[in-house]
Amino acid sequence: MSTTQSSDTEAPIEETAQVEVPAQYRRSAAPAALKMIIELKNVTKTFTRGSETLTVLDGLTLDVPEGSFEALMGPSGSGKSTLLNLIAGLDRPTSGAAQVAGADLMKMSDGDLATFRSRHIGFIFQAYNLMPVLTALENVELPLLLTKVSSSERRKRAQTALRVVGLEDRMGHYPRQLSGGQEQRVAIARAIVNDPTIIVADEPTGDLDRKAADDILTLLTKLNTEFKKTILMVTHDPAAAERATMTRHLDKGKLGA
Ligand SMILES: Nc1ncnc2c1ncn2[C@@H]1O[C@H](COP(=O)(O)OP(=O)(O)OP(=O)(O)O)[C@@H](O)[C@H]1O
Ligand SMILES: [Mg+2]
């Protein structure tokens, strides 16, 4: 597996006595141990169309320590989004073993997966995917409609999330009244409003200029270092990958060089 590590950011990593730390995570020569929050073993994903079977993930093994901020790169069609969707519980592996945030994704019903997503996953998309007819605040409240949280508590949590992303003065704005960077901040507020364990971001800066992209990456770094979120980010942008603590490369459904 090929890895790189940026020098300026270091994810706070909870150290427990369970698993040996991969060399790239060691801060010093002293041996330590990490808790893995994502553990995939020999995962395959195939899609069948008619008589054709397409193998998109091909025996993939991946361990992500809790509290890390990892970038995932690779050519178009290499399976990056497919992999993120599996980790987020939006789809299931065809075979293999998949543990995410203590849940066995292979054994869960559709209902269990929905509960898993709302409890553990915040998803950020390249195209923001905001509802145009809802204000920023209403967009951020959306994931909480699936929970038992009261409407006043819902509003309070959405306001807090928008404050975290620096948009306290744009809560009543509609997406069309926001810049792309601001729209992505609303989408990030929506992703964190449930206080998820893991944030998965699929090319979150793909539609933004350098300045707006850097602001989003700074925000993701803050969510990682201050709010202790584990982040997995797909990107085509080497400058974005630099902001992560580690970069993995996917090619033809396999992790490697
Ligand atoms: N639901 C699906 N049904 C059939 N084929 C699919 C499905 N989802 C993805 N694929 C195929 O799987 C392959 C990998 O797609 P994926 O979206 O994971 O690539 P990617 O690495 O995210 O690419 P990009 O960088 O362009 O976003 C592609 O060949 C795609 O056509
Ligand atoms: Mg993709």
C-alpha cells in the first residue's frame, strides 16, 4: 500500500491496547496501538448488467484508525465512490467482511443500515445536494426529521452546526442565494448535525475554486482535530490530499501503489 503523510496536521488518535499501529501512524519509535473504526477484509463489489458482471472492488482490505483524516485518490472509475458508499452503508459489499463503527455491515437489514447511517455517518457530496426550496437552516435540520428529536431541539442543533461552519449570518438564505463554498458549508453542517462518528466526503472540493476549496479543507481539518471526527475524503486534487494525514490510492478496485 502506498501512503503519504503531510507534515503539518496530525489527527488526534485515540490509543487503545488493541491493534498494532501501522508504521505510517506512529508518532515516535515507541510501539503503540490504535482502535480501528473501519475494517474491511477481502471486500468485493460486483455489479451485474444482463449477462455482464463488472468487478468494481476486487478483494480490498482496509483498516482506518479512529480519529484519522484520510484521502483516497485514484483514476476515474477505479471504485472510489463505490467504496465510500459501502463504508457509509448506502450499499453492501458482494462478499468479504466489513465492520464500521462497531457494526457488521454484512449482517444488517436495510432498516438497520438506515439506523447505522443516521447514527454514525455524515456524507458530503461534490454537488452539495441541498434542497433548493429550503433555507440553509431547514436543509441542515433535514437529517434530524428522521429522528425523535423535538422541533425546538432540531432548530437549536441546526443553528449550532451552522455556527460551526461559520454561517450563522446565512441561516435564512436559500441555496441560490449562497456561493458554492457557502453551499458546501451548509452541506457540511447538514452532515455533522447528527454528530456522526465518521464523515465521508466524495470530492467535496471538486466544484470549488482554490480559495473556497482551501476554506472547506480547513473546516474539515477542524472537524477532525477539534471535533474528533474520522474523515475519509475522495479527491482528485493533490493539494486537497496534502491536507489529510494520509493518502491511499485505489486502482482498478484494488488499494495499492
Ligand atoms: N450502481 C451501479 N451499477 C453498475 N455499475 C456501477 C454502479 N455504480 C458504479 N458502477 C461502475 O463501477 C465503476 C466504478 O465507479 P465509481 O463511481 O466507484 O468510480 P470512481 O472511482 O468514484 O470514479 P470518479 O472519479 O469518476 O468519480 C464504474 O465503472 C461504474 O460504471
Ligand atoms: Mg466517484
